[in-house]
Amino acid sequence: MLGQNDTEMENSQLMHEVLPDETSEGSQERKLARYAAAKSRQGQVSDFILRQNEKKSNPSLMKVNESLQECGSFLVFRHYFTLDVYKLVSGVTCKKHLLCALCAIRRAAKCIAVYSEKISQVRAEEKVELEELMVTFTIKNGEDLRERFDHLLSAMGKILQKRRDSLKSKPSTSTEMKHISGAVYSYEVTYSEDNGFHPHCHMIALVPLGAFEYTRLEVKGKSVLVPLKLWKGIVEDWKAITGDSFIIDVRKIESVEMPLPGEGIQGTRLQALIEVFKYALKMNRIDKDHETDSQENVRIQVEAYQILRGRRMIGSFGSLWGVKVPENLN
């Protein structure tokens, strides 16, 4: 499993990736090194697909593999020397973010940039002042990814429908979720040898300032502000809907000063957006030092891709609905 330090390093790398005006010395070299590592990971996936389909028994997967091999074969950067900024202006991308580490990086950067801008716009235009929360919905782990992911999708659909029903002029139900004026969310799947697949959903939600009182608690070793009324309400709804799950994380995205090189993007929001969008499919390494474990992770990733491809992995509602993420990954 990835440790906390690994996750923080991963988040820090992606943070620098999405900041539009990051100009620290050596940033372009670090970015290229990261892309090269992603290309190497991409090669492992491609090699596995080729070995498993020597007789071309899966034509659709072989076609996907052709795009995977071409992806990142060339990237063109432009240097704006007066600002000392490098921009990716052209290149070959496959857009298979569930398989391709390079496209996963670029897709996450695009999503983070457009939704950060949208959140700022909504907060500026709304008549009431809003604040941001991070909400994570989880279900029990299992070996059957299709069944577990379908279970998560069904549960999310039901809890969002309950929110809509509670907002009608003559509400048929009530839920604390009705206080969320808008949100964006993304599905993520992790895997571990001991626990199997763990599909879950990360959400950034906007609520009116003052709608909830906060209690400071220690959660996974971190001091966070939790709106207990909202948290308890969501836990109650979630347990009733899923029938087997009740672990929910709800915390305020606190406004703190952070030493970030980018301007106009609040540091804490950026961290939360990274958590939401960084990977749709993240296979945690069991042991980084053993090649056999690495190959097993690739096998699981390819099998999971075949189950999840074509699925909608990002959603939004309320005041954050309707955001268009550019298809072009440059």
C-alpha cells in the first residue's frame, strides 16, 4: 500500500503540475522526468497486453494498445522566456486515463484547473457566502469490482435523488444533503492484496456559510473541522441506502496560507481538488521492490480497465453542474 508520505509526495507533484504560472528553477526538468516515469509505466501496461493477447484474442484491447503505444511519442513545449514558463502546446495523447499514466496526469490537471475556476466564480456570484467541504463516500471492499462499483454508483444515485426530492416545493423526504448548493465528485478505485477492490467517491461540496457548526477532531492523524450534524445525517442516509456501509468523511476545507508559487488558486482548495481528481484508477503497489508484484498490479489494472471503461467517473450537480473539461490534453 502507498504510505502517507508517498501520497503527500504524489499530491505535491501534481500540485506543481496544475499551477499555471509555476516558475521555480528546474520545474520543467522535474515535469519531464515525471512524464518519462509515466511513459515507462505505460510501457509496462502495453507489454502486458501484448503478452496476454499473442493470438490477438481481444481485438478491442489490441486497438486500445496501439493508441497506448503512440501516446506521448512526442510532446512539444513552448518556452515563454519573458515569464520563464514552459507550456505543452502539442503532442500525441491516447486519452485512456484508466490505463495511461501520462493521460491520467494531464486529465487531472485539466479537471483541477477548470473546476477551481468554476468554484471561484460561483462563490463570487452567489447571493449568500459559501464555504467548501470535502466529503468522501466509501463502501465495503470486495473481490468483485463490477459488483462493488455498481453498488457504489447505485448508492450515489439514490442519495443524490434524495437530495433532489428534499428540495421540491412539496418535499417527500428530508436530508442534510439539501444544504449542499453544488458539488463536483469523482470515483476512484484502489486495490490491495489483503482487502481487494475499494471503490469510493471524493466530493467537494459548497454550503452556505454558517449552515453548520464545526467541531475540531483528529481524523487519521490530522486535526480537521467536522460539521457533525451534516456528517451524522449523511452517515444515517448512507447506511440506510447501502445496507452495509457507514464510513463517511466530512471535513471543512480550511483557508490557510500556503507557500504555493501559483496565484489566484487557494492552496487548501487545490489540495482537495487534487484528492478528487488525481486518479480514477489507482492501483496501490504491494511491494515496490519486487517486479512480480509490479506485474500483478498491471494485470489488475488492465482487468479493471475492461470493467470500468465507458463508465462516467466524474459528476457534478447544483451550482457546479455543467462544467466542460477540455478534451485536448495539451
